[in-house]
Amino acid sequence: MRFRDLWLVETISNTEDELGPFEDQQIVNSLRNEQISIDQKIIKRATKLAHRDKITQSMDKWAMFSKIALILLALIAIFSGVGLAYGSLGASRSSINVLSLFITLLGLHLISFIFWLISLFFGKLNVTLLGRIWIWLSEKVSRSPNYVRSIHSFLTTINKAKATRWLFASVSHGFWLINLTITTIFIIILLTTRSYTFNWETTILSSDSFANFVEFVGYIPSLLGFAMPSRDMILNSSNTISNLFADHETWSWWLIGQLTIWGILIRLIAFVVSFCMLRRRLRKAHIDMESGGIATLAKRLEFNAVHTYKPKDEHNRNYELENIRVSTNTIKHNLGRYAIVGIDLAPREVWPPFAPRDGISDAGILDGRTEKQKFLDSISEHPLENVLIVLDGKQTPDRGIQYQIKNFSQYAGEISVFLLNSFDGTEISDRALVWKNILIELGISEKNIYLHESELNKWKTL
């Protein structure tokens, strides 16, 4: 199951939790009898709703900017790597303290790596600092509700897959891998193009302690071919500058070995492990069928069954019970080519608001979900050329009505809307103007939006 499908289902679920259920009966009806699993039905429903309500645009926008945020982090890693290398060596030809250089180049990296290893044993330490910075950067692009829900749903989906730790670890290790690789490359360039001398200085450590440290951290790199200073060379470099060029060359290769093994290699291993664990967890991710909203939706998407008796043998009267699938769509009368219908009008409103011309069917006022579904079933069987939808211009624009209009438009060549009560005295009300703008955004032609009965000559009896 693709991660994007799970993310899409989670986004739709979170939107419904926050704003209420979608108007999806037509989509559910079309999916109910398809020969696919419940999981696939849930995904297809989420996909259709997301495309219909432009939720996928917010998801795609966040996905794009999260990638830009990753690129920005990579650029920061590159420039900080260049700065670290040049700041540590620079153009100076004076002697460089090997111990200070080791701590400068690898100290912060090793501390953060040790903290990450410790976090593996503590479940609450899932998010790395660089992971938080990545999310923070991608959040700064937009604060629209759909965009915020997309981010929240992304993180929720990752968390349900138990992949949060590995996602942010991949980001963190990737950053350090780039940083240390660039640092090492520029250290090699500087050591190749400039002359440096190395020594080590300490006040509280003994010479043997430092020699043991150099041999300890240099053992594994030496197995892979990097130079290891001899014990005499280490001791001779204490507080003095060797006059032998070979000594400084050995120290240079020892330093490169430290960066390669204790920097690049361990970060590469950690990145590969984290990324593989992330992919593994995401491949195993699935829809949580036990959550309340999903469980209810799964029942709605199951086909309806009726019980019939079928003779087992035509020579006897023994019958067995058999389940057969039936369509939930109930075919209603043909409304013809033109129809007028009201949606959620107040009881005080007179219906119809005018006398329709001959050939225009009166579908009545649709108040409940059942009535709206019956009308939708009717026009899906017998599409209309044009339908006039009557709304109350005084009402606050309702998302459910907008969904109904979108559904109706699938089975009508043209949609017209008459907004009752659109005027405050002689002026068009602000709410009616809001309605008009929303209807235009839904794709309804402005010439088909009527604010006064006098504009309805082609619909009413003259």
C-alpha cells in the first residue's frame, strides 16, 4: 500500500473530524458494489473527495515545499562544511594543535551521534533537532487550514506506521553526511595546496594519555590503509614542531582517516540503516480499520445483501439461504430535460417561488440527506439539460450545499441558481454577494446566477 494513499486517507479523516462528514453518498454508492477490497474502496473514496475539494493541491504544495526545505538544509550542510574546513585550517602556516583540530572537526558530530544512539533506547526521543528544523521550514510556507491539516496528517500517518524516529533520523544523518563529506573534501584540498605543521599541546593530560587516544581512534582507520603515527612520533610532537616533512604528512593522513571513518562512514551507515528502516515501516503500514471513523466508513462501503430462498432441487422443497448483491440506487421518475429544485429552504418560504413554465419539472425542496440522494439517483439515471437550484441568499454559505451542487453538476448539462432574499432594501446583500462569488468558483456561469425573480423569464410562466 502506497504511503501517499495512507496520507490521503488520514487527511480526509482529519478534515471530517474537524469540519464534519463530507457529502459523499454518490461516491459511496458507486464504490459499494465494486469488486475490490474495503481498503481500496476507502482509498478510492478519499482520492475522489480530495480531488473534488482540491485537498490534493494542499498536499502536493506541502510535499513540494518539504523537498525545498530539504534542499535548503543540504545547502546549509554544504556551506557549513566549507566554513568548518577553512575555519579549522585556513591560510595560516603556523602550527596546528592536532587535539584541538580533532575536537573542532568531529566534536559536535560525535556528541549528536551519541545522543541519537541513546535515543534508540528511549521511545519519547523520536524527533531530532534537524528533523524539527525541516518541519519548521516547510510549515512557514502557508498557514491555510488545508495546508496545516496536510502537515498534521503527514506526521500522524508516519507516527501510525511507527516510522517517525527513522524519518527524522534519515534527515539528520543525511545532513551530517553531506556536511562531513564536504568538510573532508575541503580539508584534503587545503592540505594539498598549502603547507601545515602539526603538534599537540596539553596542560593536564600526560603524554601517554594522548598517545593512547591517538592509537585508539586511529586503529580502525589504520586497518583501512590510513597512516598511524608511531608512538615515538606522537610523543615527539608534544609542545614542539617536528622538522621532518614526513611527520606532518603522517599527521595529515591520520586526520583524513578520522574524518573518513569516525565522520563519513558512521554517518553513512546510520543513514542507510535509518532509511531502510523507514522504507520497511512504510511498506508494512496499513489503514487502521479499528479506528472509529474508518470502521463506520467500512460498514457504509460494504454491499447491501438481501436474503432470498433458492430451490436446492426442483423436485423437493428444501431451500438454502443465499446472499446476493443489489444496487442501493432506487430509480425515480424521469424529470425530463429541465427541473427546478430547492435546497434547505426555510419553512416560511413559499414553494415553488414562481410558476414554472410547461416542460419544467418541480422536484420540490430537498431538506434531508435521503431526499437529496433520491434526487441525485434520479438525475444520474436520467440526466438533465438544465436544473435551476433555489437557495436562500440570507443563509451563510454552507459547505454541504456546495458539495450537493458539485454532485448535481455531474448529471446536468447546465446549472442555474436562484438566490432568494438577495436584497437588503434596494441593495444586494453582502451575503448574497458571497454566495455569488462561491457559485462562480464552483464553475457556474455568472449569467446563470439569478438574484431577482424578474431575471427568470425563461423559467417561469409569463
